[in-house]
Amino acid sequence: MKKKDELVNQCFGQFGRILNSFNAAEKLSRDFGTGDLLYPSEVHTIEAIGNNTGCNISDLARIIGITRGAVQKLSAKLDGKGYIHRFMSSADNKRIFLELTDKGRAANNGHQDFHRKMYDEIFGLLNMFNKAELEKAITVFEALEDNFNAYIAQEENNEDCNL
């Protein structure tokens, strides 16, 4: 039987590998049914526009959590690829509004299908565990999330961080 410190080290290593796999997956481009490869940042921008009809650049920056400049760049790229339409309001010539094109809606639908399949696979894996095991896993995930959030808050405040 393994000692507790060996199990802690094994958990830490496994968690690190899971994060690395997730990060690698987030960098992959995929075709969501339009014949083009889209990166996660692109398809998540399409998703956010689809879920927030009538949004402008500033709204989208707040929703996604990136700068207005980054949204400007992404939206110009997606407009050029035919996924969104950028337009000025007739009442306000300062703000750029965004809406999905038919191609953008198709990509958004393909992205939703992709997530549904991925979630079904994960739910299938999680259903192998009993209720007590899942409750324990949730406790571990909550502790990890709290730890990461504390780390982020400390870093944002330029404080010394003791993980």
C-alpha cells in the first residue's frame, strides 16, 4: 500500500498532466462544419456573439474577459472569414456591433454539437463512480479551485504567493 505522501505526489502529477492535456487541446484548431479550421479563441468568440445578440465590441470584451483591442482583432478576422458581420449603428457611429452570419451560426451549432459529444463522454466516465466518490472528487476540485483563485488574487495584487 502506498504512503500518503506518495499518493499526494501521484495526485499532483496526474493533475498537472490533465492540465497539460487540456491546454494542448485548447490550442488545436477544428472544423465545426464549415470547411474551415477554427481555433478555440475564434469559435468561443463566435459562440459569445451568438449568445449575446446585438453586442458591441466593448460588451464582447467584458463577456469574454479580454481587451477591446483583442476583440477588435478577432472580430476583424472573423468578419474577413465570413463568420460575423461588423456594422456601425445608425444611431451611434462610434460603436461597432457584431452579429453572426449563416456561416457563423453553422460554426456555432457545430461547436455546440462538439461540446455535447465531449460532455457525454465525460459524463459517461463520471457515471462509473458512486455518489460518495463523486462527492469526494467535488471536495478535492473545490479545494484546488480555491487554491488557484487565491493564487490569482495574490498575483493580481502583486503580493507574495505561498502555494
